[in-house]
Amino acid sequence: MVIHYKDFANLRLPRERFRAGGNDPLLVAGRNDGADERFILHLGVDNKYCFPIRYRLRDGNCIIAGMGFLRKLLAWGTLGIAAAVLVFFALPTYRQGEASIAGKNAPDFPMTLNGKPGHLSDLRGKVVVLNFWGTWCMPCVEEMPALNRLQQRIAARGGVVLGVAADEDEAAYEKFLKDEGIAFPTYRDPDTREHISKVGAKYGTTVVPETYIIDRKGRIARKVIGPQQWDSPDMIRYVDSLLEQT
């Protein structure tokens, strides 16, 4: 399916996972502004990750295809090689091999919650589940109910789920929060560009969802890649163990 970039903003995919012949989904969105060509690629590896990149397409078209089509593209030279490299570096098996950041101080950042300015450091003394997400990211949307339930469970015990959204459209973001009944505090990063949050980039996050669990002393206890069942027994036990620490 090929869609001209001017029509892409009006495209609304259903929330059901996009499938193409049973293969994992690949979504390539392009825009041609003449000399300044900017493109965003969203690649869901096993439907779990969303990330934007820059790449050059022709004729200002957007392409939506399955991984089976990607295999054909691999034979086309440069585009195929670039796509293969992207897939490799996005795979969880590779990304889980990055150096551990456990024990490091969580980078501070300014934010506005409920109309009031503040900083992440204001939450020192609480266990913070810092979730980087976006309304455009279906895996992020799918884990929202579990994050709501986690917030309800830990709020009275000195814990908080804090979202940082990589959304440029404030109106669409606010509508999403209202429609979906998001119960935990979340901050829309106004410096987001092409689905990359400046705050997230400070943490090294360009793929969402990604979550950093921060202990009461403001140190990163664990980095979690990809969507989770946040109220699963294992996750509850882990968060409880941090809540019990002083």
C-alpha cells in the first residue's frame, strides 16, 4: 500500500496489531520537502518497539508493508542494507547487551505536571517508574492499563508511575489522556521532534516504550525495554522490594 505524504496525516490504523501475511509489521512514513527531505520510519519488531529514523525516499510517498516485503527490499541495495542494520540493532537480544546503568543517578529534568513546574528530583524519596511512551506507539498504548493499575497499587506506599510522552500534538495528547483515563502523572515533552523526546534522548532512549525504575535515593535500579505486564506477580514483587527499602 502506497500513500502520498499529504494524505498520511489523515491515515488512522486500527489499534489491532497490523499484520501483513502473518509477518511482523514494518511502517515507513516519508515526507518530501524539496531540498530538505525528512523521513520517519517506525519498525515494530515482534510488535513491541517503535522508533523513528531519518531516511530518503522518492516522490514523497509513504509505504506500509510487511517484513516479507522488506526481504525483497534487501536485494535493492542501499535501502536494503540500511533496513537490515536497523533491524539488527533494534532487536532485544542486542539491546539487552548494553552496559548496565543500574546504580547510576537518574538524570534530572524539568517538567510540568497539572500545570505546575517541577523536576524529577522533586520526587526523591519515592520509587519512580519512569515510562517513556507516545500516543502514536501501539505497544505503549497497550501497556497503559497495566501502568494505571500499578499506579493505584503503589501510590499510597510512596511510589509513582511517571510518564514522559514523545508527542508533538498537544491537543491529540490531551484528548488521549482523557479518552483513555490515564490515572498516573504524565508529561508531554514539548521539545519532542519527529517522535524523539529530548528528555528520553538524555537517558539514551529513542525506542519506546522504555522504562527506568528509580529507587528512593534517585538511582536507577533497573531499565526495562519494551512493553510489560506491570501488575504481573514478578513485577509486583520487584517493585514491592524497592518500596520496602528506606
